[in-house]
Amino acid sequence: MTTERILIVGAGGQIGSVLTDALRQNYGNDHVIASDMRDLGAQAGPTEVLNALDGNALDHLVQKWKITQIYHLAAILSATGEKDPMWAWNINMSSLFNVLETARNRNIRKVYYPSSIAVFGESADRDLTPQTEVLIPATVYGISKVAGENWAHYYFHRYGLDVRSLRYPGIIGYQSMPGGGTTDYAVDIYHYAVRKEAYTCFLSENTRLPMLYMDDAIRATLELMDAPAEKLTVRTSYNLAGMSFTPAEIAASIQKVLPGFQISYAPDFRQAIADSWPGAIDDSAARADWGWAPRYDLDAMTHDMLSHLHP
Ligand code: AKB
């Protein structure tokens, strides 16, 4: 019987909702408390309404549920953040500080904080971005993740707080919809395909970006959090890779299963964000330190997505 009690902040989001189910399977429904800004409704385990900007409310929940681990998934993503940079910065940083300070004060055992490929930008190697790279992001989201990674590193070295982090690429899953990212097209496209609708992509056809299937993303997160602390050599955030593809390549993968599927291109402001990101990243540190290996390539993902979404 586990003594762990896990609080998920942002459990209503694309990754948070799937991670909640996975953690409940591992730890038991009552050991995982799902919190979000909005009411999550009836679930298999406890839920709470939490505004992550309210540090006192967070501290109260941690005491109420005798929390031992926090997964902090609430954030404003790349595309939404560009519409109001100061608002996005405030939400992303204030919520992180609330989590880090509560964790430090309440002797939380482990914290999970996702970073992103959005930390990379100007002067990064686009072809296979190394773990240790110059970080000059083009978005406020990326800036907040660079800062967040460094605060995670600081809390680990200064206070011994065991914060762990992954630089997620675009995450694609059938279980939930993304909200406000530049990689969202790669989820939307499957929903259009199963409805037999043509899809107009907001990125140009040859825009290559790193992506990861949801099953792999969840497994990576759980494996990192389960890894022995002494194995972890990266205390900012680990590069994490699965596959890389362009909109034209994902469309071709869908057309192998649904030959009538059609795509056209109308790049908008998100093109500039995508152009600032790498096409592929080098995750050899994650592979060496805690045995990371993705299981899904593009066609395997397409098969799984379409078989789950098919009406
Ligand atoms: C986004 O597109 O903003 C996110 C990310 C890559 O972090 N999906």
C-alpha cells in the first residue's frame, strides 16, 4: 500500500487529464487529487477547484490531503501566450513559484514541472538540438519555461527539493484536446480526418517539428518520476524526443488509412513560432540516465489515433 499522495495542478488540461488516470492506476484512485481552475466534475478519485495563482489555497490543499508529490501542469502555451505576454508570464511564473514554495515549506518529496521545446530559439541547432544548448526563445511561453527550468535547478541545489522536468515536444493523443499551442494542428488534423472533412493547416507543409504520442509522453513522465534520484544528471529539464514530421508527412500518413483525406495550408502567426523551434532534438541524456525509449513512430501513432477516434 503506497503512502504517496499526489496533487495534480492543471488536471483538466490535455496532458493533465490523461496523467491523472495513469497515476490513479498506479497509486490508487484516492491517492491522486485532481485539481483545476474549473470544476472537473465526478471522477474516479478526489477533485478540487484550485486557482494556481492562489498560494494560500494551494498550501491549504497540500495540508488537507497530506500531499507528498505535486505535478504542476497548468500553463499558458505558446500561441495563446503571444496574445498577452505579460498575462502569460504572470500565470506561468506565479503558479510555479506557488508550487515550489509550498513544496519547500511542506516537505514535498517530489515535484514534476514540464518544460518544452519552446525553450529553444535563435542560434540553437535545428537539426538535432543537444541537451545543453543556448536558450534564446522567441515566445513568452518559452521564456517562462527557460526561467522555470532554472528555478527548478535552483530549488534542487539550494533547498534539496527533488524537482524533475521534461522538455515536451508537441503531444498528440485521442483522449484530450490541446489548448493554445503551436503543435495543436497535429491533434486537430485527426479529428477532421475521421469526420471526413478537409483540413486547413495553420503551418506550412514543410514545417518539421518534434512530436510525441500521448502514451509515450505519459510513460516518460512516470518513468522519470520513478527513476532513482542519483541517476538524474539533468536538473533543469531533459530533452525528450519521439518522432519528427511535417504537416505534409502527417497528412500522407493519414491518407494511407483514409485515402480521401485532403489538406491545404494557410499559415498564420503560429508559423513564426514553429520556425523558431527545432525540427528534431537529441534526447540521449534521457536515454542514458533513466532508459528512455519511445515506442510510437508516425504511422503507428496514426493507426492508434484513427482506431480510437473513428466514428
Ligand atoms: C505548444 O505548442 O505550445 C506546446 C509545446 C510544444 O510546448 N505544445
